[in-house]
Amino acid sequence: MSPYNIAVDFNIDMSFHPEEIATMLLDYEKDAHKGMDIRAISEELYHYTNGYPYLVSWLCKWIDEQGNRNWTSEGIRKAGKELLMNRTPLFDDMIKNIEQYVGFREIIEQILYSGNSVPFNLSNSNISLGHMFGILSRIDEKTSISNILFETYLYDYFSSLKLQKGWLNRSEKSQFIKEDGHLDMVHVLDRFQALMKAEYREEDEKFIESQGRLLFLCFLNPIINGTGFYYVEPETRSSSRMDIVVTYLEEEFVIELKIWHGEQYRKDGIKQLNGYLESREQRKGYLVSFSFLKNKEYKAGYVVVKHFCNTFDC
């Protein structure tokens, strides 16, 4: 207890750390005997929630009561998808605050749309507000969305607003599904490239540069909705990021979105993507480049590094 009675900071971290999640799972396992890999599951839960107590509890409750006690990575993804499709007081409050506070909304849009780096400074009233709401956090001195589930819900929200305004013509979902029911990601990216070629011109350059990721998600969302799940990977310690991870019928697709800054930058992107694939034990990934050169070509190709990489220039 402080001997002073003024201005004492409240420094208690209310989030769960992986070790604390593991302790809760261990107590559960003693009764349920599910044979789960407690360390792996606790880290996976933390990966999606960053330890946010309500989110951790919701996912665990759903897996136990409605998810056939499937304590695996797949089970956690299914729980996450169900959570994102539900209306909860937590999500309702998050959207209400975004709609009410203009400056706070602008910071959220900067982070989501173009991945802009906003220094974390609580003297900024909008950052302070988002931090108080639990939506914004400090990660490597930058202002970031607190966790993957919050970020994905926000992407879904802003995508729905853009689609409502007729941002994109919806494509028939069935054309992107193979005969065996799996997602044809190559066809998805081919069609997205064709859309960019047909509908967006030089005057749209600033728009695409700032909102290219959201534009792609607006295209992708109706295709995977109801069956698939996606999230935008948070920044890593090296300040790089794997843009989008899509799961569909247990298949995982890693998609890196880049602005074209020259051939060397593209090669660096392929190398970076290859590292991501290796970390996730995947053999195939996709690199999508947005180019603003006047003489650009719209093309697709395959690059074999150590893994298999498919590249699309838009």
C-alpha cells in the first residue's frame, strides 16, 4: 500500500497469461480426462485472445458445452468462428464506442485499413480512450488492436459497411468451391485480380494503397462466410506481419498482401512468406502485390523456394 494518498497508478494486469490459462485447463482436465495437450491449447487460446478474460472463458465454455469437447487447434478455431458470429454485450459495446467517438474510430481505421504504425501514447485522448475500453494495447511501443478476435470482428464490421454501400459486386460462392467441397484459393485470387483490373484505375491509387487489405476482405468474406474463418495475424516481435490466415474445412491458407516497391521488395516478401509457412508447417502460400506502375502487368505465377508460393500482381 502506498504511503501517499494521491495519484497512485493501478498497475494490475487483468489479462490471463498462458501459464494461468494452463492452470485452469489442468483443473478442468483432472475432472474431464480429455487427454488434451494443455501447453499447446493454452498457448493457442492466448494467441487468439491475448489473455482477455471474457474471450478465454467464452471459448472454453463453448468447446466444453457445444464443441464436443474438441480441445484442439481446430476446436478453438471453430469456437472463435462461433463467437464472431454471435452478438455479445462485449462486441456491442465495442461497436457503440467506435460509432460514438470519431477520433477513436479514426485510429482504429488507420490500424486496420493500412496497418499504419501509431506510437502508443496515453496523452493522446483517443488512444487513452481505446486503452480504457480494452480495445487498444501497447505492443512493441505501437498502438495495436488488443487481440486477434477483436481485430477480426472489427474487420467484419467495417467490411459489412462497405459491402452495404456496394463496394464490390458479389460473386457466386459456388464457383470458388471445388467438387470435394474445399476452397479453391487460386481461383479466388484470380478473380480478385480480374476485379482489380476491370474496376480500379489510376485515380483509385490512394484508395487502394490505404484500404487494399479491407478491399480484399470484402471480396473474400462472402465466399468463406458460414464455413471458413480468417484472421489478420498481429505484428510479430520483428515488426513484420503475416497478413491473412484463412481456414476452410481444416485447410489453412496463408496470404501476404504487399504494395509493390520494386523487385527486391517482392523477393523479400517471398522470403518472409516462406518463413511464415515454415513456422506454421505449411508448404504453400500466396503473395498478392498491389502495383501502381503505369505500365504494370496483371499476372500470376508460381515461385518455388523451399515451399511452394503463388504470386499475384494486381
